[in-house]
Amino acid sequence: MPKLIHYPLCPFSRSIRLALAECGIDAELEEERPWLWRRVFLELNPAGTLPVLQDDDGNALAGTYAVSEYLSDTGVDASPDSRAFAFFPGGAKERGEVRRLVDWFHGKFEAEVTSYLLEEKVYRRFDSRNGGAPDMELVRAGKANLRYHLRYIGHLVDERNWLAGQHLSYADLAAAAHLSCIDYLGDVPWDEDDVARDWYARIKSRPSFRPLLGDRIAGITPPESYADPDF
């Protein structure tokens, strides 16, 4: 059985957990706290980032880009059902749009929203070396930027069935993974865009999402709506 080294509130880890579940792949989960910079983990991934996927032979793939491309290349997302999840569905143009949006959420959204809120409200709380009270200026900046991104999601889905086109793709899972982490903190203003909210509700109601809704972090209780598919 493959092993996924992750942290429950790491959006990159969550995107791969969702993808594995969508493909029907069972994986052992091993929690890693990235702020600890443990030597044994750095030997697997010198960058110190999550997730890391280990295959049955112990070979390690580090980071969402490497893992998602590897899984796509192995064909684990192949399905006769055109409505099923695929990492990068369609022709070259369609696949390019999926990758653009994956980069948007794992890059731009992470830099402008997720990193501010998670690092200040979660990671700083547990990091004994670099911890302390959250920087509320950064928290406010992350919340303000989130409104813009929600409107962009609404704009995309208003013209398409899913974020990148007509098929559920890795772009949807990347976006939902980031939003789910922020939703755990109760910081998503779902009334900002009804189309974005309806899109997230579709993702949230999928069986692949249920394990994420059961995640809990000691000392941080999510709002009741977090685990409710009909939020």
C-alpha cells in the first residue's frame, strides 16, 4: 500500500488525498508537521514541503506537481464514465487550462490567501521556535484577498461546468483543498459569491471529501458548517 506523508491542514496534501480517493486508491496516511524540519523527513524531501508519496518499494515523490503528474501518467484516473474525475482531461488546450488553474491555486491563491491564514492562525500556534500571536495585518490581508478569489471562481464556473471546463479535474481539487483548509478556520465568506458556493457544495458532497470533513486539529475546533455538505 502506498504511503502519503501529509499534514491534515496542508492544502497541497489535501489535494492529493482527494485525488487518490477519486481514483479509488487506498493509501496509508502518515502525519508530518512541516514546521519541525525533522531530519528524517528532509532526507525524503530536502525542500521540507508536503505531501510526499511513497510507493510500495519506498520510492518517494515529493510535492503536488510531481505526485499529480506521476499519478496521471500511470493512468489511475482512467474511467469509461465521462463524468468521472480525471487529472488533466481533454486535448492539449484543455489540459493546459487545467494546469494553469492548478498553478493559480497552488501558487497565487496560496501566496495571497492560504499562507497568510494557515501560517498565522495554525502553524505559528504550534511552532515552538517561531510561534507567537498571529500577525493580524496578514490575517486581514488574506481575508481580503480571498473575496477576490471567490469571485474569480464564481466567474469561471458561471461559464463552465467545472473550473477548467466540462469535466471534474485536478484544478477543482486544488481549489477545493485550499478552501477547505480556510473553511476549517471559519474564514470563508460564502455569501460573497453564490456560484462559487454552489460549486464548492458539489465538491464537498462527493465521497472523496468525507475523510477531510472528519479531520480535526487539537485545540482548533471548526465551525459546525465545516462538516455539513449542505452548509
